[in-house]
Amino acid sequence: MSEELLRLDNLSIEYKVKGGYLSAVKDVNLTINRGEIFAIVGESGCGKSTIAHSIMRLLPDHNERISGGIYFKGEKLNDMTDNQMEKIRGKHIGMIFQNPLDSLNPVYTTGAQVAEAIYMDNKNRLEVWEQVVKLYRDVKMPDAEKRVHSFPHELSGGMRQRVMIAMMLSRNPELLIADEPTTALDVTIEAQILQIIEELKKKFSTSIMLITHNFGLVAEVADRIGVMYAGEIVEQGDVFQIFENPMHPYTRLLMKALPRKTKFEGRLQTIDGAVPRLTDVKPGCRFANRCPLAKDICFSIDPQTRNVSKDHFFRCHFGEEAL
């Protein structure tokens, strides 16, 4: 039986804005088990990064209103003090941010920045630098011994992302949150980064929450997928279930937007409209104004969770109908 590592129970997050509150996340329920990759997929603005930052207790400006529970190994992170969370971050939960150049200090070498966390484990200088070089090799950094002495601006985008992965793995966290780890990378480097993440999961038994807007990236590496739209998980299931039998209209439209193998397979599907900015929350499906299956009920009544199988569910009034 799989061991549960992280659980979100009816997590809702609202930001205080002029004139009220902005609903960024609504009633999200998910679990991540030890040693698996769970991918959260959705367009920009769906609330994916908000979930990641709430787990780490790093939401900006502290103007948020949170309800529900965030549990790590059975302990509620919401109730922890700042000092208790400091002991969780890095050691137990690590995070790779979207833009590695913004996350690295330009005046220190990348190796020194990776070493900083390792020194917290009371190791001597020789042990620390041996581990830094080993981490660079683990993430397949070319010329690892040389690159530990490089500054961030001397490295390519793919190399900087490798440094961030090495930094997060330096204390061997049990859960690694990768927030758009391949943004702005070309497709070749993108594939290499995903391969590294998958190999590290196998080598260190690290659980990984992979956040991305690109459905095509998760097909090879994810064990389970949560499809997110406008702050809600609209479909969740095993990667094979989602790709073989997508039920929610949003999931199916995202898949139709994936590039085809040849130009003869037709034009790419597009989804008209944009993710709504929800300051005035009303009953009804949040995808209704963009959904080709929408009927009157979709604009007035929240869809209930419907199970396709034990581990596969979706939220839609008419998901089984053909698009």
C-alpha cells in the first residue's frame, strides 16, 4: 500500500484585493504518495503556483485567506510556527522555482550557493565540496568540477536549472515541488531536465509535485495527474486513465491542443477565451463560459465530483458527451 506523504483537504485560498477577495484556489483535494510524481496541469492563472507557495508557506504579501488543511506526513503545515516551517523547508520539502536566474545570487558562485545548505548538516569543507560535485554529476552538469566555480551569468538556462535541482536535492528532501521547471528552455534541454527529475525520483525515492501548463511534458514522467482550471481540480487520475479516457471537456480540449506528429492530422485545437479572474464567486461551473458542452445548468449549479473509477474522477455535468 502506498504511503501518503502530502495531503490537501478542501484547500481554498483567496487574496484580498480592492473591493473584496480574489478566489485563487477552491476546494482542492489531492494526495501525493511517497516516491511518485504528481503533475498539476493547467493554463497560466489557474492557481497552480499558488498551491505550491501555500505548501511552502511562501505566499507573497501575507494578504491571503486560507481555509482547509495542508498535511505533510500527518502534520498540519497551516498550524506550524515560522520556526517550525524553517525546519521543514529544504530538509523535508524543496522547491524549484520558475526562473532560476532570479533565484540564484549573481555575486556568488553556483557551487557556493549549493554548499550553503549542506553546511547546515555540520559537515567539513572537504565533505561539502565533494557532495556539491557529486550533486552536479547527479543532475548531469557538464564539467561538474569546473562548473561549481561558475557564476550564474556564466551558465546557460538549462545549466542554471540543473543548479537549482542540485540545490534542492542537497539536503535530500522527501518532497520536491518543481514549479514550471522547463520554462524558457528549448525542447531538447526540456526533455533532459524531465529525464533528470524522473531518474532522481528513482534514485532517491523523492516524491515530486510537477507543475506545468504543458500536457505533453507529463505523459512520460508523471504517475498521476490533476487537471486544474480557475482554482479547481476538474479532473484527477492515473496518467494512463487521463490520456486514454479524458472525461472533463477542459482536459479533452487541452489534449487536442497538443502538437500532432504530422501536418496531415489537422490543425491544433484552440480554447476560446481566457481563465476568469474570480472576484465575485457565483454558483456554477467555472469553465462554463468557454465550454462547448455548456447548458443553462452549468451557469447556475456547481458540478459534483463524479467517479469514473476508484482513482479517476472529474467535475462536470455533461463530461461523457462528445465534443
